[in-house]
Amino acid sequence: MAPDLTILFRTVNGLPGLVATQRGVTVTVAAFEVAEDRITRIWAVRNPEKLTPWRTGD
């Protein structure tokens, strides 16, 4: 795991998801579509411009 990386369970667009932060800055947001207890689709965003709404402390 990368140094200073924190991974938090969050709801992302109404789906179960993960938010990864490094040194207090959001670096990845992922959402998971689940059917019958299995992940069927994963959406991940790493583009810093698209992660602006996920800034820590907002």
C-alpha cells in the first residue's frame, strides 16, 4: 500500500463505494454495482478535475 493512503467505505452516487485519500487529498473514488452478492460493475475516477467535489473537509 502507498504511504499515507487511507481507504474509506462511502456511498458513491447511491452505490457502495470506496474513497481513497493520500495525504488528505482524494486520489480515487470507486463505485460498485452489486447483484446477487457479487460485484458486476466497477466505476473508478482518478482524474483530479473530476474529484473536486470529493475534496477532504468539504
